[in-house]
Amino acid sequence: MDRSDIKGTFIVFEGLDGCGKTTQAQLLADFFAGQGAEYVYVREPGGTPVGDKLRAILLDPETVLTKWGEVLLLAAARAQLVQDIILPALTRGKTVICDRYLFSSVAYQGYGLEQDVELVKRVNLEAVQGLMPDMTFYLEVSVQTGLARQQKVRRLDRIERRDSGFFSRVVRGYEKMISEYNFIRLDGTAEPQVIHRQVVDNVTKKMKKGERG
Ligand SMILES: Nc1ncnc2c1ncn2[C@@H]1O[C@H](COP(=O)(O)OP(=O)(O)O)[C@@H](O)[C@H]1O
Ligand SMILES: [Mg+2]
């Protein structure tokens, strides 16, 4: 992939289940729509025909899957999404808003499932052809807050049903990635509109800089 072909901005939301990723991704999508800007919103896993099938397998509480089976199915779904949706959109100059990206695999499968973190990173980087986001928002909430919010609206999926030790490791993984990958860390317990304002401020600044630079 030639990085110079990429004209759009690639924005990712990360964090625990229930931290507010989808809420913020949709608020940001509405913001772009209001501006008449061209954007694409995708969520992981899924977003392509094969990705949606893999999503159903991955989140179904009935699914029995090895740890590396999980890593590889997620990477397969991500590879397809990048190839078929994200790269074409970025090449056309569209903004891409992605609800989770490879950092989720590093946090959940690498740290959470205690697999070789560097290998999880390497497999995923290969799967996405080296494509990394321009900005990654990390919405910070406690494990209890996130799961309580989820449980209020629906039954927990296969991965959300894991024990609290798993989620503490996921949080530790995300925390290690904050400085490594330059995450923009926001308080996920603030009001949605307050968080949205912070997101828009950051995005606007970044896009202005891109125009100059
Ligand atoms: N900042 C917030 N404060 C309180 N509740 C929120 C906030 N953001 C989202 N929620 C609620 O929490 C639940 C999970 O939010 P969601 O955006 O689906 O999280 P995620 O996509 O990260 O799992 C939803 O019911 C949503 O309305
Ligand atoms: Mg969500």
C-alpha cells in the first residue's frame, strides 16, 4: 500500500464494552453529515458480508473457539474491512470512523486472553496492510460502569461474559497502549455531549493541520 494514496482521515474509537464508542462514533458521524462532509462509519467486527458472518460466530455465546481461533477470525474480519471498505474510502478522500480497530485485539486477545502481545500486533498489522489510524479516541470508564451500561440495554455477548480478571487485563493493555499509540484519552463518564465536543475539537484541529501540512 502506498501511503500517499490516502487522502482521508481515519478516526478510531476504542475502550471497554459500554464505554460509549458507538454513541460517540454516531454523534461524530452526524456531525460530519451536518457539515456535508463525506464519511464512512464502520464497526468491528463486521462491516462486510464475510465480516458480518464472522461477527455472528465471534459474539455468539454458544460458540466454542480456541484463543488463536479468536485472534485469527477477528484479524480476518478486519483484513476484509480494510481492503473492501476503509482503504477505498480513504483513497477517495473520505473520513472513516471506525468503532474498534486492531487495538481491541491487542487489548482483548493479547492482554485479556494472555497471548503473545507482539504476535497479536504483528498478525493484525499484516492483516490491515500496515494501515494505522490518524487519531484514536480512548473512552475511559471502569469495567463495572461499562458492563452495567451494557446489561441495561441487552444481554451480554460471548466476550462480554468473561470474568473480571479478564477485563482488568484488558484495561491494563489499553493503558499500556495510550502513550505507545498516542491515544486521545477522554473521560467516558462525562455527559455524551461533553465528550462529543471534545472529540469534535480534536478532530477539527487535526484536520486543519492536515490541510496546512
Ligand atoms: N457518556 C455516557 N454517559 C452515560 N451513558 C452513556 C454514555 N455514553 C453512552 N452511554 C450509554 O451506555 C450504553 C453503552 O454505550 P455504547 O455507545 O453502546 O458503548 P460501546 O459501543 O462502547 O459498547 C448505551 O446505553 C448508551 O446510551
Ligand atoms: Mg458499541
